[in-house]
Amino acid sequence: MTVYLDHAATTPMLPAAIRRYADAMAVVGNPASVHSAGQNAKRMLEEARETVAASLGCDPIEVVFTGSGTESINLGIKGLFWARSPRTRILVPGGEHHATLDTVEWLERHDGAVIEWIPLDAVGRIDLVALAAAIDRDPTDVALVTLIMANNEVGTLQPVAEVAALAAAHGIPVHVDAVAAYGYVPVDFAALSAAGVSALSVSAHKVGGPVGIGALVLGRRTTVEPLIHGGGQQRKVRSGTQDVAASVAFAVAAGALGTGQASETARLAALRDRVIAGVTALVPAAVLNGDPVASGRLPGNAHFSFPGCEGDSLLFLLDAAGVSVSTGSACQAGVPEPSHVLRAMGRSEVESRGALRITLGHTSTDADVDALLAALPAAHAQAARAGMADRAPGT
């Protein structure tokens, strides 16, 4: 049986969410219809929105359901940028998720956006001094700041409130990608909004809900231009018939966070610390990436670089041993690429290619950690013998 340690990619749906999803798919009715069937669907939808809102510390009216976390990020960034024309500058930390990177680069190519990359420190945290300098250079031309709440690769938590305060002092909106953070650390939009955050993106399948639904939390006073036009649903921000069944299943997962989140966070942090201690004992050359201070990283994230090894080689060898993990690199057409996150943190190209991401979630156990640690020595030895993909023949 496969040991699944790639919860940052997606986490298994909760059994209760699956049951409610199936039940809700049998309900007929468009929530925009005025007849009783439609109003029943609307009631289910709005009750789901209330539950999701409670998990995010926001008002239900502020929850705009989307088709994914990626759509939510696109809507948040593009919508804020277009609504603030003719401002052109977007301030973005290095090492963001590709949903952000590709969005701002698209705006640069097609809409005249000027992207300014804010540096990260060695553990992957934004340089607040550099951000303040970028804002102060001409705050009247900054359309928005966008940043990730917790890095999806190395797990480092960002000082979101401090970033928001710097931007808010000049009336600059802030979008936060909380997809990796949601369900693992508290996400309180009311508090973040008070600090200056305008919009925040999450995804259901990261917390035990279904793939295919996310949400943009949009402050009541925040204006965005929509990506999708039509019937004017959801404050005219995201038109289209809303997916009642997916919303209901999302709400089951969101509701399960509740008061148990603190104990689950502690449980995952203990497992993570076992992984970190075990890996460094078995492979002393392994380098822990991200914040080494436990409180400064996601509780379920352990990210390592293995000198002299391709991360992809380690992934495939561990997979063959029945352990599913991830790399810190993108792999295009079978060619290993260096992790853009590690590169943004100042690591070399070679260091950035030898990365492995181990992420824990609600199904993770001590037995899973044991299985990983049992499989790692042989996998590492074989990957080390294979070396790097660009190594010269005979070396």
C-alpha cells in the first residue's frame, strides 16, 4: 500500500465530504431560480458559504466561489490590477506559486503591467525593507502587492500583516495566496483585512474538499474587475451557475477545521519534526530548506536538498518503494528544472535541482513517517550513484 506524503499537492477528500457531495449532486435546482427547487438549492449554497466564511474569519458576502485556487488567484490579481488603471506597478516577492507568477507575467505581456520582484532572504521570507523601498519610490503608481501566505514548496510563513501595513499606509491593495496555508495555520480574514489585505485565495482540495472549487475572499469595500461575465452572480464578480454540490462538500471540509485545528496543527508539527530529525540523521548531508524555526514554517512541511542527487531520481526511487513525495522542481518533458523558489532564495542551480518536498496531512501517521525513513537510505544511495543529470560521462 502506498504511503502518501504529498498533501501539499492535494489531500484526500474527507469521507463525510464525499458523502455530502454525492447527496448534493442528486439535488435538482439552479440556485438562481425563484421556484422552490431553485430556492432549496440556494439555501444549500448559502449555508455552505456561511460555513466556509466562518473557517476564514470573514462575512459570507465576502466569499466568492471559484473553479479552483488558480482561478481565485487570477481573479484577485487581474481584478485588482484592472480596477486600478492607470496604475501599472505590481510588487511580487520572488518564489511565488506559478499561479501568481504566470498571472503577473501575462499582465506584463498583455496589459502593460510593470512587475517588480521583491527579494527573499535565505529562508524564503520577503525582505520588508526592500518592499518598503519599492513602495516609497512611487506609491501612486503601485496597483497592488501580491504575496503567498505560506510558501507551497519550502513551507516558510510570510509576515502578511506587516506587508499589508506597509501597503495600506499608501492605500495600496494587497492580495494574499493562502492556498497552501489554509487548513494548516489560522487564516483570519477579518484581522488581515484590518491590517490592509483586500483579497485572499483558497482552494477546497487542500483541506479535504473536492478538486474543482476554490474561493476568493473579497473585502466588502474592495472593487475588482471580473474575469467572467454573464448572469451577475456573486456580487457580479464571478458570473455563472454556482456549483451547489461542490460548495456543500467544500463546507464539510471547512467545517471540520473548526476547533480541532490547533490540535491537528500540533499533531502534524510533531510528525514533521520526526521527519526532519530522521532525514538529517540518515543523510547528514541533507539541507533543510525554509525556516528552520518550527513556528516559522507550515506544520506539515519538510523540504530538503540532497547534494549530488536529482530530486526527481529520489522521487521515483521512493515511489518504487511505495512512498509518494514531491520534488521542489518543475519537470518539463522529462528534463529536470531547478526550483524557482530555491533560486529566489539564493541557491545555486545545482542545489535547486536536488530538492524533495515531504508534506503531511490529515491521513498521515507515525507509520507513514517510519515507512519514509525506512525507504530513504537505499533510495538516497542509488540516487547519489546516479548523480546529476548533466554530469559529464565517466565522471
